[in-house]
Amino acid sequence: MLYKTLTFLLLCGLTGMTHAAPDSHDTEAQLAKSLQAIKNNRLDIALNEVDNLLRINPTFKLAYLVKGDLLMARAGAMNNFGSAANAPQDMIEDLRDEARARLQRAQTHLSTKLAPRYLWKLDAQQKYAVVVDTSRSTLYVYENVKGEPRYVADYYITIGKLGTEKVSAGDQRTPIGVYFVMADLPKNKLADMYGSGAYPLSYPNEWDRKNGRTGQGIWLHGTSSGTYSRPPRASNGCVVLANDDLDKLAPYLQVGVTPVIITNQIDWASEQDRIERDALLHEIEKWRIDWSSLDTDTYLKHYSSKFSSDNMDYPAWIKQKQLVNSGKSWIKVNISNVSVFTYPEQPSMVVVNFEQDYSSNNLSNRMKKRQYWIKQNNRWQIIYEGAA
């Protein structure tokens, strides 16, 4: 009897799969082998594969569902995925979604030679960067190799129950944007639901606040002690990993340094991105030179009419800068450790971070600064500026 599960009907063609990579891919490869055996009507082989999977991950609910279905199928008691009598349908649907997501990951490995377009430039302190593709339930890790990203690993993840595009507190959505790891919370400081640890992110960021988005408490974290993994959409907005995967991810995360870019669907870098990046870096250097030259009018042309800082709109900013510069006889500005990230869903906007060393005839300071640059009318201009 051919056991026609919903999963392999929706995601057929498991033959010809590539050999699985370590970490999350081991789980997905083992699951795929079982479903391939089911498709081939080799139920004993399928059951053996699921048993092997459960020996490795004894709290993997999806694997238990597949095993239960297999036992019932061998007895001729069912013919569909999760269709046992009195099965809770909401839970079954969640597990079906997890099966789809995991099989998609197992079947469609992306080239490790591709670089996400968001990582235009990493500074020397940022040893790694994280990119979350919510459409593929996948978190990617990239190493900083002389400012350029190189693939390291990827992991299955869970996002908010209601998807992405977070707007307000409690909306059970995961935000889209450029964020940074803000803390490392150990297991002994957390409730069990957060698993082996948690890494709060910098939501809401400056762009979120500028657009009236509210809420807080968006974290990378693990799963409760009785759960191996969760369905693709099951959190209150956080990005959730299996505890083993979070433990493997932890060494790549630097508090206050590591960027975490969350996107609806990952875009890959092209030659045009390199051209745009170089043009932007040239414009940043011109901004620095114009500020240092005390040519206030030219300096202020780098700012968009839509500019705002944390407490000033564009007219107030212009007035304040003109007043400050009028009292200077000389200014010297140097910047270092520059990083540049394009913003998901905002193809003409980037986030720029750097360390600024400012000195003048009556003031000297050093600070970490963040700017948002936007390309409008074929010109890069600053739309936000403030302390990082």
C-alpha cells in the first residue's frame, strides 16, 4: 500500500537530494530519507529512519507524528499525514508547516558562494553577520573576510505566529530591518520557554521609531526543555532556534557589534550593488570633507529635506548646524570602522555605522555614530543621524 502523505505530495521529488551539511541539515536529511522511503512504499525503512532521528532528537514532535502515522499505515488504519482520529487539527497543521519548511530547506540548498546584498561593508570588529530569511525559515551566518561576507552555516528558525512586518506591541509579528545583538542572557537567568539562552535585538531601531512602530523584546532564543523545535510560525515575534542550533550560533554573536538583518526574502549581491556601495562610500567621504572644511552650505546639502534626528526635524537641524559652525575657526573630522548595510524592503536605503573622531577650536569628542542614507533623485543623502 502506498502511503500518500500530504507532505510528500506537496513536496515531491526527494530523489537526487544533495548530502546534508551539519547542524539543522542533519535533521532535515534524516526526515527526508524517511519520507522518501514512504513515497517508495518502504515503510520498514521509513520507520527505521524515524527511529534514528528520534534517538538523536527525542523531543522532536514532527518525528513522533511521522512515526505514529507509519505505525498506523502499516496496520492499514490511515492514508493521510496526521489524520488519526481525534488528532488536534491546529497542532497537525503546525507540524505540516514544519515538514514543508524543513523539506524545502533540505531540497533547495542555496549556493554558499552567493553573498546577501545587505552586507555591503563589515567593519573589522564585526567578525560575523546574521541574515534571517523568514520565507525559508532559515538563519544564515556569514564570516567577515576582509570586509566581505563568506558563508559559514545556516539553521532552521521559527518566527512570529502572524508572520512579519511588526507594527505594534503584542501583534505577534517579527520585524523586518537591520538590528544588532544587544545582550547575552544565560539560561539560568531565563524562564524555561527561552531554552538554552537569549540574545535581545535592537528593535525598535531608529527607522522603526521614525515610522511609529512600537513594542520591544524581540530576541534570538532557544526552545523549552520538552521541545526540540517549533513550527515555522509559532513565536510572539522572536526568532527561535533549536537549543543545539542556538548553542552552535552563540560563538558568532558579539554583543553590541553583530548585525542581524531580518528580511521577508533574501536578495543576493550583484555587480550593481558594488557600484552603488562605492558611490555611497565616496559620498560619505565627501560629507566628512565638507564638514571639516567649514563650508556649511555644501555640508548641509548632504542632508535630505526628510531628515530627522532623535529630537530635531530638518529645519531645526539646519538652524542648529549653522549656529554651531558659525562659532568655529577650524574643524577636523575623522571616521573609522565603517560598516554599511542595505535595508530590507527599502532598496534605496542603507544603514551606516562608524566611529567619529571630532575636534575643533572649542570642542573635542569621540563617539559611535549611525546614519541612514537614502538615494533620491539619483543622489545619496542622509535621512537620519544620531549616536549608535
